[in-house]
Amino acid sequence: IKQLHTRIDSVLQEQSVLSIRDLAVGGNDLVQDAGIPKGPIMGIVLDYLLETVIDDPSQNSREHLLRIAREFHSTYITRD
């Protein structure tokens, strides 16, 4: 049990991203700063951001995630 507590403490100290709420951006940021509408599309973008940050936690900064969101949205969602 002591090893489990040590491991849990380690994860908490790393500020790991475990859910969309842990991202450095939220839905309001995506609407206001990235022009992404609320609704299912926003959910897709947030899921993508979460996967990105889970793979590489160093990417969890507001400006970086907004840039990724804009690129993902324009490339995969609003392709013409």
C-alpha cells in the first residue's frame, strides 16, 4: 500500500492531465480565441487536445493548445 501511495503522490505532483477539465483551455477559450462553435464539434476538438496532452504533457499550455485546436479544426473539421 505504501508503494501505491507513493505512486499516487508522484502522479499528482506531475500535474498529469487525466480529463478534459485538466487541460489549460476550456470550451469558452475555444469559442472566444479559436472560433470553434459549441456543440459536438467542440467535443471532438477537446478530445483531440486531451489525447495530445496525454501523449505529451508538456503541450498543456493555453497558447499551444489554442494553436493546435485551430489547426485541427481547420484541417479536419472545416475542410473545403
